Amino acid sequence: MTRTILLLTLLVLAAPTHAVAEWRALRTAHFQVIGDVSAGRLREVALRFEQFREVVTQLLPAALRAGSAPVVVIVFPDERSYRPFMPIANGRTIPVEGFFVDGADTNYITINIEAGEQAFPVVFHEYSHLLLSSAFAHAPLWFNEGLAEYFSTFEVAHGGRNVLLGKPLQRHVALLRERRLKLSQLFAIGPDSKEYTREGVERELLYAQSWALVHYARHADQQRFASLELLARRLADGEDMDGSVRATHAMDLETLDAEVQAYVRKQIYNYVEVSSAASVIMRIDSEANTIDDADVDTWLADLLAHLQRGPEAIPRLERALKLRADQPRALATLGMLRVRQGDRREGLPLLERAAAAGPDIESVQFEYGWALATEEVFDAARAQRARAAFERALALRPGYPAAIQMLAAVYWRTDDFAKMRDLLIPFVKAAPDNQDAALQLAAALLGLGDIPAARALIGPILARPRDTETRERARTLLGQIAKLQLQP
């Protein structure tokens, strides 16, 4: 018996032990970073993302548009812990080392730190799309993907003292040795084109040629990138290819195509090395503090909700609320999930509790306002509470796009056209490609009887609407103008 007990004791001592999860969080100027990793590792990840954002926004200053949704980075220590939070398609987990999920309230970046440098390029690619959408909401596909591929090459060197951008992507270089796309073909590819929607070599060639064009514009000549961005904007506005190239590059389309193809044939892809001391942040001083199980479950559940996996999120949220009944994010996320399931009787009180418990969390205030504003019965009391929630969200995050447009919709329903106009004028000026907001402003102006100003907004949209719904909304507003003009 004694020998048996001794043997069992030795087996227990010899068995491998698993470290107890200890989640930490830190906040930087632009990121909330949480993870089950050491404080030092968390700061390294935070630094990498701050450096990346700074370098990208030096090239695209408009990406710093006010009110953008916050970015939460969740760092997993290994593949085993990350797997339950990887994306799922057709019922199957897609193995990734990093992933990006966007949202109107919060954007998420997830990463398996065990994968090392392999985890960053795909995340940088997707995060670039978010930054570009702030600077250029309706960028052509080739410009969007070319820039994202270019920025995905971001690296740090010399112990974090320098950053590198633009190193050649060998898979693209190899493919372009064998095949190329003419610019006329590349510019004609859109989000619904088979070259983009179908997996295969044509899609790979689209990415490769787009990357090569951006690389050429960034490295062949100091002025080329500004010209390429202007070209992309002209093409996005529906202008013809050859005329747009002549206006931006002072040459015809065939000549530009020949220049780009010559650049590709040389296979000399220079890259930029920038000293961090000169223009890039070098360290993160924020403290990484331990967070409790209620906060961990809340963040992971909200991530699952953003991945459209609400049924998996709900048990975590309920567990978080058992640990801390007034956890505002848990209340808000569970409330939103209930509302989207059609259970407003349970969802709205949860969101009301969340708003009371989290008066300084803008996404919580927005979600409560949204639930109120989308009620079937929208009486004066609900309107007042919705206005207060959206106004609070905007006080916490000035420029919050979704909150501005939802508050404008509330003003419209309560006939407060002057406030609607005053809210939307600076927003439309800062985001001239937001046709939905421009039509809201036109409606406010019509409500105030300012027909010329409303028509000036509607005309350009009707000439180049983003989609069928936008065209119909613009036509409806023009019809209202016609009726107003017929009145004595």
C-alpha cells in the first residue's frame, strides 16, 4: 500500500503541469490589448501595432479620421488556446495565425503569438483595409488589395529600432515572372468579378499585379503614389481609364502599362527602412494589469458575437454576469444578442442596465440607443432616451460615424431638422464619399425648406449612386422637391 501511494505521488510530480491562465490588459493611444501572455510580451505586441498604424497613416493621413471604432487586440499564447476563436466557414474551422474582425462599435484583431512573425502579415493586410476605408471608403479593388498587400510586409528590425516596409513578396515575384495583367484588365476587375470571387491562379495574379502597381508607385518615383491615389479616386467616380491616366500621370494608359511592366521585369524591389528614433514610436510605457475572469469571459464572448457565433457567446456572458452582475459590456453584448434573436422583452432591460452601469463606454451607450431607436413603437419617451444615449456616445467618442447617423435618424423622426442639419454638415464635409449621410443631410435641408442646398447634394449622388437602394432614395427626395415646388 505504501509503495502504491509513493508511486502515485511520483507520477503526479513527474506529470507535466499547465500554467494557470493569467490574463492581462493594457491600453495604448490607439489599442486595447489583452492576452494570456506575460506583461512584456503584451507590450511587444502593442508596440508592433502602434508602429504599424503610425507608418501607414504617414502615407495615408486621411486614415486618422475622427470617431473610428476602437481596436481590441486579443493575444493567445498558442494554437490550442486560439483554436476555439478561429474563423469558421461551412461548419469547419479555418486554421489561421491571425485574424481581423471589423465592426461599427469595436474592431477585433486576434493573434497566436506562438506563431511568431508568421502571424502578423495577414493581420496587417486586413487592418490596412480598415485604415484605407477611413481614407477612401470606395477605393477600387486593385488599389485596396494592392495597398493591403504592400503594408502586410511591415517588419521591425534591429531590436525594434527600425521598421521596414516594401520588401518583395516572393510568391508575387515568382508568379509575375510567368504571367501579368494589363492595367486595362486590372482596372476592370471589381468585387463581383470571377477573378476575385473564385479561388485560383487568376485571383492570385490579381493580388500580385495590384501589389506590383502599388510598389511601383511607392518606389519608382517620389510623386507616383499621389498620382496613383488620384487615379484610383477618378476611376472610383466612374471616369474613363485613359482620360484618368492622362489627367493624373501625363501619359496614356498604354504608356503607363509599359512602365509598370518594365518595372516588374527588372525584379528589383527596393524597400524603405525608417529609424524609429526619427519618426516612429519606440516603446510602450503602459502598465499591463491583471484582469479577472468576468472581464476575460466578456471580451471573448464579444469577440464570438462579432464572429456571428452568438450561441457560443451567451454561456460566457451568463458566467461573467454571475461573477459580476453589473459588468456593462457583458450586459450590453447579451442584450444585443437577445434583441437580434427577436427577444426585445429580455434584451432591452439588459441594455438599459448596461447603459446605467457603463456611462463612460461609448459602444454601450450606442447599443442602448440603437435598441431604442429600432423599436416598433417609437414614442416621445423612447425618442428622448435614444437621443440621450447617442449624444452621450458622441461626447465620449467625437465623430463616431454610426452614432452620428443614428442620432440624425432620431432627429428626423422627431422633426428636429435644424439639429439634424447641424449634426450632419461637418460629418458630410469630413466624409464626402458617405452618400447615405449626404442623403440624410439633404432630407434635413428639405425639412427646413432649403431646396437649392438639398438639390446640390442629391444631384451628384443620382449621377453616380453607390447602389440601387441609394439611387432610389435620391429619386424619392427629388420627387419630394418636385411636390414642394408645385405647392402655391
